[in-house]
Amino acid sequence: MRIVLVGPPGAGKGTQAVRLAEKLVVPHISTGDLFRANISRQTELGKLAKSYMDAGNLVPDEVTIAMAKDRMEQPDAENGFLLDGFPRNVSQAQALDELLQSEGIKLDAVLDLEVPEDEVVKRIAGRRICRNDSAHVFHVTYSAPKREGVCDVCGGELYQRDDDSEDTVRKRLEVYHTQTEPIIDYFKAQGLVVTISALGKVDEVTKRAVEALPAP
């Protein structure tokens, strides 16, 4: 099964992508992992991407597309994949279509995780990270520490990352609405979009997603 996962920041895409990929027995292909893998292996694409990132610029679509193409051509993706973070805009969506068509294959579904904007802000702006260990993550509403501002695990100070502030989250949402959300309409025209609510417990959302996807 070949699936694209889409949704705003804070929708839980990363968590659901891992769980769905395991259930469907297909590789989870995320843009972040692609960048890190290519940069750490110092591939030509990785070096190119790093040159843009080091200069503070966005990595061009053609570099991202080339990385995704290379990953989708690996043996473990022969029978399917779950794309997370790609395509990020309509241009990338069109490139994905062209790539799949050239291989004589097609997408099975585009899974759209729907979350109200206020909930996105609440989820992200409420996160608090331990200064001693960034793996220790709390939330002022959903998983509050026993003592405000203090990590339950090691006693370190909890803080809010700059990119988790409400102003930054709303700017990230603007970028999502402007650049990424249009791919939903693009794929709707092909009858591929399946929209589910991403509210509720993680298990509930996973169950909802599996039930909404077309049968293999």
C-alpha cells in the first residue's frame, strides 16, 4: 500500500506514521529522516542539501524530490511505503505523480489528519522540555509535571522551545495553509483523500486511520 500522510503541525503525523507503517508492513519515509540520512552518509544529495541549510536557505524542491525518489526505489519499498512530510507542496505532489506513473504504480490513499487550529496551538504551545535531557517531554495540560517547571525524571528545569511559542506555532500554521494544504485539493481531484479526526487518544486515532484506509 502506498500512502501519503498529511496534516498540520501538531496533528500527530510522526506518531501515527510509525504506527501505521508497522501495521501495514511498509517503510515509513519522512523528509526529516531523508535529510539526516543523506547528510550523515555525505551523499551528493546530502552535501547539496547541507549547503542550502548551512546558508539558512530552504532546500529546493528538486533536491527533496531526488532524495524521495532514491528512497522509494529501495527494495524494502517495492510493495509500498508511507510518506510523511513529502510532498510538502503542489509542485512536489505533481513530481510524485510523475515519478509513480513512470514506474507504472499509483498512490492508494492520502490520509488527512484533521485537527482544529486552536487544538494545534494548545498541543504545541503547551509542550515543556527538560534542559538536562530533551527526551523528557511534558505538557501543561495533557501530561503536567508533579511540580511546575521541574522535570519528574531528573529534576531539571522545564522550558518552552522558541519554536513552540504560540506566535511561532501560528506562523507555522500559516505556512501549512499556504504551502501544504493545497495538496489536499490536488489529491481530492483524484479521489484519493481520506480525512479523519486526529482528536482523541493515540490508539483511537490509529484505529480510525486503519479503518478509513482502502483494503490492500
